[in-house]
Amino acid sequence: MKTILFLLLAAVAVHAQNPTATITEETKLELTKGKGSVLLKAGTAVDVVSRDGDSIVVVYRKIQGRVPL
């Protein structure tokens, strides 16, 4: 989980519009609209939107959600 945190924080630090990060361990993407989650496997690329408290807001295949830190 710490590896995911490092990659996502590094991607947020870049001043690009939608930096891309790669998930390094299996984790759940909690949907921001509606209920549910999507399992993200290691190696999955996501676009980082912002940081929101103790999570990172990302977009995966046009689905926006949060990845907990």
C-alpha cells in the first residue's frame, strides 16, 4: 500500500493536467458517484485528478473514484 501512496503522490506533484500513475498493488477504486467499487489490479494505469484528504481522486476508464492512501 505504501508503494501506491508513493506513486500517486509523485504523480500529483507533477504540474500536468492529468498525470498518470500506475497501481502497484491490488486496491479498490471507490466510486465518487453512486455506490460500489472497482478492483484495480497491479499494473493498471489511472489518471490522477487531485488529492482529497486521505485519498487520491483518479479516473479509470472514464470512471471517477477515490483510492484510499
